[in-house]
Amino acid sequence: MAELHEIERQGIAAVTAYLLKAARTVERSNRKTFDLIVDGLPAEVKCKRMPWSKLDFIGFTDKQRQVLDQGEQFLLFVVCNLKDPTTPEIIEIKSQALCAATFKVESTHYIYGKELKELAAINR
């Protein structure tokens, strides 16, 4: 989980630097659905270690998909190539374009570490 937080931190830092260099406004979002507010619009940052040319997928939370389906405008920043954080590839997509996407819905069931440790202790 720490690695996930680290790549997200790197991606948000890369997008923030990119936007400030382009004289755009950017601030952290207080809304859990999105990471940033960019030029007055909510913005989500999705991060990948691989380059854009090898991108496999990005995921939306249920809440992010709901906001998209409700027609709220927001920005998506896909930050790739974070294996080398000195050369990030930043792709910006408006929510209006995302409406044309074909989403594949997969359910994931999580068990967190604390509970797994408790369950493992039962087997001893």
C-alpha cells in the first residue's frame, strides 16, 4: 500500500509542476472523489509506472463513475512513465470525452492486512 501512495504522490507532484509551469491554477481538492482542483474544475490523477505507449488500464471508483454519469465536468490526468519520475508523461482528458469510453466493470473484494493477520493467528 505504501508503494501505491508513493506513486500517487509522485504523480500529483508531476501534474502540479506541469500545470504551474503552464500558468494554470492548481490546488488540492477537499473532495475525496478528486485529487485536485485545476482551473476551477475537479481533477483526478491516475498514475502508472509504465510509459503511455504500454498503458494497460486505469480504474475509476464507483463515485468517480457516478459523477461522470451525472454529467459533472472534470479533468482526468493520466501520469505515465513514473518508473523514472524525472520524465513523466502527462495526458489530460476532459470528462466529456470520457463519456464515450467503454468501461469494463470488475468487482474486487479486499481483505486488509490487520484482518488477515487476525485470521492467520486463528490457524496457529
